[in-house]
Amino acid sequence: MARALYIHWPFCLAKCPYCDFNSHVRDRVDHAAWQAGLLADMRHEHDLAGGEPLDSIFFGGGTPSLMPPALVARLLEEAERLWGFAPGIEITLEGNPSSVEAANYAALASAGVNRVSLGLQALDNETLRFLGRLHDASEGLAALDVAQRHFERVSFDLIYARPGQSLDGWRTELARALSFGTGHLSLYQLTIEPGTRFETMVRKGDFAPLDEDACADMFALTREMTAAAGLPAYEISNHARAGEESRHNLTYWRYQDYAGIGPGAHGRRGGLATVRHRKPENWQAEIERSRHGIAEQRTLGLREQASEAMLMGLRLREGVDLDAMATRFGLAPEQLCDPAKALFYESQGLVHRDGARIGVAEAGMCLLDALLGELVPGQLVES
């Protein structure tokens, strides 16, 4: 049964040129209509995936910090009425670090949010302009300070391996980021995603992405510095002090069920994959017709589920327990992970094993995508 709830708020003030998330810019948002729609979507999901109290709720986007605090409070009130909350529930809200949104932090904390994830993305104004961010560096750091005073737990994002960035420049920036004492950092290499404005700019020759060797050096430096600061990587791009890992995201990476509501939200429940309508207007129309926003739901075969579980679990430093996963999906451990290749990559120091548990070693994380293709048998995805 789902013990995590994802709520998608699709609206932004502007579309960042690197972003391929389901975000939309609208001149006006009818908050009353969106409240009614999200409540209906939530109730429908509960009717199908009700059960144990929720361990985590995550408001993602888009820019959920643009939501009126009263709307956030109403959604949390309904979620608690429907599912109940487990002791110590983690309630995260993503936000942009603008002064306008920071002014809502006290009200959001009063509404029940106890963790925020801030999209700082960079610590200097020139880079922020390149990334299309609306805040400047001083505004972002002021918002971080406000957040750390109002919320029990805070995370922020930075994007590195940017065009023209040097290794020494990233070392200085990351050291400054670590000095703020934040318990969780999400550190992403800049990737040029299909369909984004950055893809068009690269194709036109407006800038060139950083070369792979420089990216690899920055990745290694990132792992070294965060570990030394007491925030080791627990996932390929996420770093935290012990106990401050994102419990909601661990739900995904450990392949546990979760409910997803709002435009474009994905969910997993009882072997079913659900996807909501992406475009806000289409989602609203489906709510009017059906009292939910589902565009598609399909049954996942056990092999497909096992493949997803392996590909997600091997992103984590902890790796996966092959025996437990084999029992869960009714497969043999060797069907989940190629034993000969696992042995070979272990001999190369790229894979670690402890009994039935296998994971990608520190030295292999920079080669994660290639290793996943080697370790997880291709036939696993066949139904």
C-alpha cells in the first residue's frame, strides 16, 4: 500500500532554459478551482490506494512555494483525514528562493511543512542569469537563512559542470555551499535535455557543454568534499548528514508504492503504474469528467517491476538485496543481476557485494549508466 504522497503544482513564474519538468507559465491561476481539483484527485487515489498512514508527502513542481499557504494547509488536512500521518512524517515543499516566497515560509511551517528543498542552483549572479533564474545570489542566500530558521530540515540544489566552469571554481563554490550547515544537498551536473531551450542553444552553437573529462573530475571532487564535510552521497546526486536523507525520494529509489496527484504526476500502487494528464487544462478537464486526473494506468509485469526496482536501487549507495528482491518478484537472483558481470566489475573495484547485497562502489558511480546496462539483464524488461 502507498505510504507516500506526491502532489504536483505545475506553475512557474518563468520556464528555466535547462528544465524539462512538467512546468507551465500562466497569467492567472484559479486557486479555488485547483484546490477542488487536487482534493478530488487525492480522494480518488485514496479510494484505490488507501491503507497505512503516510510516511511522507512531497509538494513538487513547477514551483510549489507559489501555492497559497492556506491551500497547502487544506491539502495536508485532507491527506491526514484520509490516510492518517505516521509519527514523524516528512512533509517537503520545493521552492524558489525569492524574497516573495520566503515571506510565506512561516505560514507554510504552520501549515505542517517541515522540510523545504530550495532551488538555489548557483551562488553567483552571472551563472544565475545564464540558468534563467529570477532570483539573485543575495536574495537566494537570504531565503536560505529564513528557511533554516523556520523548518526542521532544509535542502538546496546546485547545478555544476556548467560551460566554462573550472574545477577550482567549483571547489570554491561547493566549499561555500557546505559552510552554510545545511543537512542535505542535491548536486546535479548540467545536462542538456531534449526539448529545452538549452538544447536549441547548443544546436545553434550559442555555447558548448563542458567536456566529459572535466565533468568526471568535478563529480569526483563533489563526492570527496561532501564526504569530508559529513554529507556523503547516499544516491548518485544527493548528499546528506546521517538521518537527513530524503525519506520521500528513498520511497522511489527503494521501489515502494506511492500515490501521485496533480498534472503529470506518476504513481505506483499494487503493480499498477499511473500517469496524470500533463497539461494543466487537460488535467482539469479530466477532473471535471471523472473526478480524477488519470490519463493512463497499466499493469506492470513482474519482470518490468523487477527491472525498475534494480535500476532505481542501484542508484543508492546501499544497493539492493538480491535475495529479498528475488522473493518479492518471484525470480532467481541471477535473473536480476548478471552474476558473471557482477563478479568481473567487483574485481575491478566498481561493484561492492556483501552476501546477497550488491551495489555500485564509489569508483563506479561515475560510470553508473554504463554499469546498469551491464549488470541488469536486458531480458528482465520482457513480460
